[in-house]
Amino acid sequence: MRFPIERLFISLSVRDFRWLWANNVFFSLGIGIEMLAQGWLALELTNSAFWVGAVAGVRGIGMVGFGALGGVIADRVNRRNFLIVLQISRGTAALVLGLLIITGNVQLWHVLAIAAYQGIGQAMTIPVGNALIFDTVGRDLLLNAVAARNTSFNISRIISGVVFGALFATFGLGYCYLAVAAFTTAGSMALVFMRVGKRATETTDSIWKDLADGFSYAFRNQTVRALLLLSVLIEGFGFSHMVLLPVIARDVLLVGPTGLGWLATAGGVGAIIGTLGVAGLGNYRRKGRIIALSALVGAGSLILFANAPWFAVSLALVGVLNAMLFSFDVTLGAVLQLIVPDAMRGRIIGLYSLTWGFTPVGGFLSGSIASAMGAPFALSIGAFTILGYVVMNYRILGRIRDTEAAVGPGDEAAPGPDDTGELSQDPKTMEATP
């Protein structure tokens, strides 16, 4: 199979998407530093793996509780303007926490309150940001654009791991949060130059009716239901390994905050490799195969990472793990937008963003188990859960193609015209459409 380099970032030829991509670079720098700082701050304040997970869990509750509502809002508002407001408010919250740390006034309840606030903000940000990607590039470039967006996120993760370690060692933890505020606010400025920002649909229905319709659609459609449930498991037991990285770094590998930064950086390198691989596939039809295989290999890598006793081996394994997790995430994010009706897109992406909340919720569960049984055991249990689900649902997942547009809430997955698994030869996949 050919892997032409020119396909990697063709979506960046679209002007508005370039600004959205730049926004994501800066915003992701802030989020990457914040996630590392949050775990380390909780560990410093409490010296407990349980509270590391609990702080993440509070953030996750905010995401789970407001994710579906965020999807409804994404279908009703000017997405660009709303995203600007969200990101500035999240940067302000980080600034407040940083000043509390620097002045020596930070307490655990401050960390919990701001984690909950950031979780609610993230629940709103994810569906609005994802819908903006579709607005800017359309259907044919969507998978490439999602991969490009995730690549920017993972480049930022590499940088944020190094920046976190350097700021922590030189100035202290409070200044890490000041950097979060600066990067997050700077990212919002890129959105000002975008032209696209329209709402997706006009409706006279109430927010609550739209919300109920979204849940009904997802529950009744077998393909969408299977994908969302798998996303819950991947977020809750796969991505949640990031929550326990401070515990792994300090208590298992004995490498401290500098080693934590390198683990995060290695994960970012692996994630870039995974997203570049997906981007290079172009408009590959059998996206369900990517989803299933990424989940299987990722779960196996997580088991090995959890039980690796050497730092060098752990760096390699966390890279493989993140390559698989982000291959899964890029493909799933594109498939869910491609197989649902236009009027339902925001709500389904809202439900998808709700599943992201299970990363910190899963971190809370893993932290609780780790406090009693150890972090390696907690991560391994989650990995085996993912393996079991994928094996039981492999037939449903493996047959998914982006041509199976689901037009009604009860529709089942329909085979697409191209069952060969080869790259589409549609010339429109190589054109940038504003």
C-alpha cells in the first residue's frame, strides 16, 4: 500500500483550519502542563495515590455531567466565539490556582474546585472544537484534519513535558500554572482570525428535547452505541494511565518530576507516530479495523507498561501505548462525525466528549485501586477489561466504514460500496475545500 507524504497534512491547505490548528497547538501546551501539574500538586498536598485519582475524578465528573449538554450547545451557538470565551475562562482559572500556589495559600479544596470547573469547561470545549473541524474542512478531509489536530496536540505534549520539568525545577509548581494561563489565552487569539463559526442547525426545540433526542439516537443505533461504549472503556482504562503517571514515576520507577516529564514526552512522541500513520491513510474506508486493532494492541501495551520495572523500557512502552490510543481516538472521532446525520452531529460528538470524562473518572478508580493494590495492578485490570470488550464486539467494530451514513435512530450499519479496504480513489480526497 502506498503512503504518499503529500497526504499527511492536506487539510492544512484550508485557511480557517490552519488558524484552528494553531489554536490547538497553544491550547494543548497549556492543557499538557496542567495535567502534569495537577497530579503532582495533589501528590504534594496529600502524599496519596487516592487523592491524585480523586482530583482527576472530580474533573471527570464535570466532563461526564456536562458533555452531552455541550453537544447540544455546539448545535446552537456561534462556535468560534463560544470557544474563545471558554478558553479565556479556563486560562483565568489556571492563573488563580498558580497565584494561590506561589503565595503559599493553596489548599486541597482549591484544587478540587478548579478541577471541577476545568472539567465543565472541557465538556463544552470538545464538541464545539470538533464541530468546527467539520465546518472548516468538510467530509472528505475530516479524518486527515482530525489527525492533524491530534498531531498538534501531541507535539504540544512533547514540549509541555519538557516545559513542565524545566519550570518545576527552576521556579516551582506555581509558575507551571502561570504558563498554563498564558498558553491557553494565547491560543484563543488565533480563533479571532477564523471566518467560519456559524451554528450548525436552526431549531425551535428546547435544549432538553434536543438532549433527549441525542441520547435516544445513540442508544438505538447499534454502531454508534458500540463505539461510544468502547470509547468509555478506552478513556476510563486506557488514557487514564496518564493520571497515574506521577505515581508510576515517583513510587514505581523512582525517577521523580524530571522522569515524569520524560514519560509524558515519550508518550507524546508515540502519539505523533500514531496520528501520522492515520493521516497518511487518506480516506481509508475500513476505519473500523483501525479502531479495533488499535484498541487491542493498546491494551496489550498497557499491561506491559504497567509491569515494566525499568525506566528505559517504560519509555518505549508508553510510546507504543500512546501511538495506539491516539490512532484509536483520531479514527473514532472522525467516524462518529461521518456516520451520523448533519443535524445530530453536535449531539453525538457531545456524547463522545462525555466519554472523555471517563479518563479522570477512571483515574479516580485506578487511584483507589492503586492505593490498596499498587499502580501496576490497577492499570492491568483496566487493560484486560478493554481486551474483553473488543474481542466480544470485534464483528461489529470490524465492519464499520464511513460510507454507512446512519440516517435514522434505528438504522443498523450498512456495508459500503468499497469492501476492499483499499484507499479511496475519489479525487476529492486530495482537494482542499474552504
